[in-house]
Amino acid sequence: MATILAVHAHPDDIEHLAAGTLAILAAKGHAIRIATLTAGECGSAETDLSETARVRKAEAAASAALIGADYRCAGLPDLGVFNDDPSRRAVTELIRWARPQVVIAASPADYPPDHAAASELARDACFAASVPNYRTGPALALAAIPHLYFMDPIGGRDRQGGRVVADFGADIAAGFAMKQKMLSAHVSQAEWVARQHGVADHLGAMEAWSRRRGADFGAPFAEGFRQYRHEPYPRTPLLQDLLGEALLMPAS
């Protein structure tokens, strides 16, 4: 069995973009870890920073528990995620805590300002996690760089509106009901997403995107991924192999 770490900027990002895949992998017996770089403490107009952080971390932990996953937050500031050395050490410690063979991270191109930085941090922290002299905290250095994958950006588009094409997809029909439950655990975000993003029904928006990505692969629902294969990151298709019959490849 493998250990998979999904890491993104804010609570509920992973639920929108990868929770169906995580649910399927958890059902196969793999160990799942879920991490956010921030507590999403700016995601409310009703409560202050500390209370919003408390609520959103509790929601994230409740969501993760639905698939038996552990949750951890790096504690970086919401709307203040940057690829600097203190942040990289914090994310490296997260990866060392999780001890994953597979890391599924934010897309390098996305519209919210924290998302691209979260992607860069995860990429660089995967490299640093196996460097013993890069000291980060109590967790031990990994034996090797984990396999690195990127989720879709929100809506499948970069900041200029360009379409981002997935290398492969996961058929999440078997995990879609759990994906809905996991996103529903983020109760505080229904009102906030309507206010800040103009999305009146974030559960409906998630379903619509899952259907659109599914249509790309001829499936009812899907989530898309890209593998980072540059030197010296692993190039073997580990996540693809773990997905098994749920793996979807684009039509040639």
C-alpha cells in the first residue's frame, strides 16, 4: 500500500479538485494525508482571523476524516503564500511528516494568488524533503524524492483564461458521492464563495466541473492530473498504476 499526500493552499481546494480520486484510493486501502498551507482565515466576512482559522481547520479535519485521512495545516498566512525559505521549510516539514510516495499538489497555473505559490512550494519541498542537511523540524528526511503530480486549476483555466490540458484523468464515479460529502463539510464556505467568487452554489459548481472534466475522457465524472517528470523527480507512473481501472487516458 502507498501513502498519498494531497496539498493545496486552502481548506476546500482539495475537495473541489481531487477528493474523488482520494476517496477511490482510500477505498483501495492506501493511506491518505491531506494538508493545506493556510487555514483560509481570510475566507469570511463574518468572523475574525482567529475564529475563521479555527472553523476552517475543523471543517478540513472533518472532511479528511470521512475517508480516514489525517489533516495538517502549515500555518502560512492566507493571501500571503510566497516561495521563500521559511515557507519552503514549513512545507518540507509537512512532506516529511506525511512520508508519501505520491504528492498531489496545486496546479502551477491558477487564478487565486496563493495557488501558484503553493504549487511552487510543494514542487521545491518535494526536492528538499530528501536532503538531510536541510533542517525543518522533528520529521526525518525522506529516503527519496516522492512522485509529484499537479491537480487541475479551478475551472481548468490559467490566470489568463487559457485551457490547461490534463495528462490523464481519474474516473471518480465511484467516489463522487464521497467527494460531495467532503466538500459539504466546509459549511462556512457556501456564503463566502457566493460573496467573493460570485458562485451561488459551490457544490453545484464542483459537480459541473467534474462532469466537464469527465466529458474530456468519456466518463460521467473525472478529475484531471499532470505528472512532473523533470530531473531528478521520479518519472514512473505510480499514481496511474495505483488508480488501476479508474485511470482515464485522453483519446489519441
